[in-house]
Amino acid sequence: MRTDIFWLSEEQFAQLQEYLPPHSKSRGVKRKDDRRVLSGIIYCIKRGMVWTDVPREYGPPKTLYNRFRRWSEKGIFQHIFARMVAQGAVPETLVIDATHIKAHRVAANGVKKNATKTRTKTAASGARAAD
């Protein structure tokens, strides 16, 4: 097992577990280990990674993303953060902004793919008009 990955301790997970939805309310296939998934979500967000880059030890990236999305929509993370604030807990790490913007691959230089062709056609038509 890799040593550079993050795992919630038993004590940390026990404090958070009361906010997670009960296993009996999940549909379909039995849910994977919540401690593993929550550790993977924290690992991903803490490092600003894409879900697909998270180590395999945390499980499938789709599981991590779906669980993060569902729990976010239900307000589970908001309840956890509110509890931490109420307890006056001082975090080891404070993330101010973890957003990122996807840009198209040509956004780096600002040149359109067909810009040269357009300029050449315009210059050629201008030269014919001058004749």
C-alpha cells in the first residue's frame, strides 16, 4: 500500500459518520466503504486533482465523484463544516479556493486555426482588386 495517500483515522471517521446517510437507504448495489470513499474525496479536493487521477486505493473515480455530488446536494458537507465551526476546531489545512477553469487548447496563444487561410484569401482578393 502507498504511504503518500490520506486516510481518515478511526476517530475522525467516527465523528463524521453520524452525518453520512445510513447504508439501509441506499439503492441497488451495497455501498462501498464510506471511510475509503470520504478519504478519497478529501485527498482529491486537498490536492486540486481531477477525479480520474485519484489513486486506485480509494476506489473507482466515478464512485468518488457520484458520492461527492450526492452528498453535496444533500448538504452533508455543509453540516460537517458547521459542526467544525461550532466546536471551534482549528484545521491543519485551510483551503480558500479550490476552483479551476477548463480552457480550450487554443486558448494559450489566441490564434484561430484558420486565421492564416483567411488572411491569405483576403490579401489575395485585395491584390486582385488593385489590378
